[in-house]
Amino acid sequence: MLERIRSDFVANVSHELRTPITIVRANAETLINGAIDDPEYGPRFLSAQIFASGLASKKGLQATLSIVSLWIY
């Protein structure tokens, strides 16, 4: 039972951390492919999409560290 909970936890954490990183990577690729030169879409990708994904990654990591600290103590 405990092993199943640990396995599910690792799978969920992995997903929660990979999703924003994948979004950042896709947006960076879009910028490299020319969106950075587009006056309408370049700033949107830089300011909204990538920044929001970075915040989501940070929140996911903070939540994970909080849960892990509960397990340790």
C-alpha cells in the first residue's frame, strides 16, 4: 500500500514539473522559429506564456518540497 502511494506521488510530481517545462520549451522553440520578430506575438510569448510556466514550475516544486518535508519529519 505505502509503495503504491509513493509510486503515485512520484508520477504526479513528475507530471506537474514536466508540464510547465514542456510549455517553456515549446514557447522557446516558437520564438526561435521567428515569433520573436513578430511585434504582436513575440512579446506575448515572452511575457505571458514563459513567465506563467515558470511560476507554475516554482509552485509545483514548492508544494513537492512541502510534502517531502512532512514525510521526513
